[in-house]
Amino acid sequence: MADQPADPPEPPDLPAYVLDPLERQSPDRLERVASYAQTLAAWKRAQDGRDTAQRQAAEAISDDERAELDGRGISTDPEDYEAVPSGAYITIKTTKRTSDRAYRYYYWQWREGDAWKNEYIAPVGSTE
């Protein structure tokens, strides 16, 4: 009985359209797939980082806006907020626009996995 192969490993929680073709592959091809998957995952993580940095550069508040918040006694340090991670940045969101007013607010913003998260800070001092 010791000569009999062990049961295959328990598959991860993946859809059948991914698992079924893998189970039909040779060990050599599976190793190439695994190597490619690791390389692709690393590239995607780096791309997410580049996308996040690009979005932050485009949306982050200016030094003058940061000074305005500081002048109002509103912290611009993410560590002062319980639910905000250290990599978050401050952005301005317009939540509603009427014919005579824009409702603009400061928010912390950060990426969490594939999603963007926000946390309210305060209203912007002036409207458009």
C-alpha cells in the first residue's frame, strides 16, 4: 500500500473553469503556470501601486487646502483617525450640486484590495 500515490492536494477556492483545466496538465506545465502566476501577481501588485500613486497625485489636496484644515483644527494626520490606514490621503468630493451651490467635503481615501474606501473628515470651507 505504501507504493500507491497519495490523494491529490485539496484545491483552493477557485472557480471550476480555472481548476478543471489545471487538473489536466502535466507537472512541468503546472510548474510553468505557477511561475507565470507568481510573476503576473507581482506585476499586478506593482500596477495597483502605480495606479494608486497616480490617482493620489491627481486627487490629493493642495498644501493650501491642507493648511486650511490645520487652521480649522482638523488633523491631517491619518494616525489621528481610528479607521484610516497610514497610506491614506485627503481628497475633496462633491456629493451634490445644485444650480447655486456645490456640496464639497474633505475625505480620507485609500485603496483596500480592489476597492477604494473613504472616510468623511469635514466640509470644505467654501463652495463653488
